[in-house]
Amino acid sequence: MAHPTVLRGLVTRYEALSAADSAAASPSVLRQREDVAYTLCVSTGTRDVRDALRVARRVLEAAEGRDAPVASAAR
């Protein structure tokens, strides 16, 4: 599994590339989106970009939970 920082970048990039209207998007943008989708799938061990996004978001949520400060029990 890719590091959460890598996954965050891939998800952000995929979402940005997907925001463009597919009919109006240039072949270059469509190719970049395909490349990012492939990388997301490889990075998450999935075969479908929708599954890859779900897995990546779960990993990111878990990573954010680990980064949250933990209250001290010694109070």
C-alpha cells in the first residue's frame, strides 16, 4: 500500500482531472486521468478506479486519525 501522502496526491490529481468535462477535455488530459487511475489502482491493489478511490479514502481517514493528538491518560 502506498504511503498516505502519495495516495492523497493521487486522489487530488484524479479529482482535478475528472472535474474537466470529458467531452471538452483534451486527449492529453484524458490520458493523464487514465494514467493516474492506473496508478491509484496499482497503489491500492484494486482493478477499478472507483474501488481504488474508496480504498485510498479509507487509508487517508485512518492516517488522519493516527495523526490526531492523543489525550494524556496521566492527568
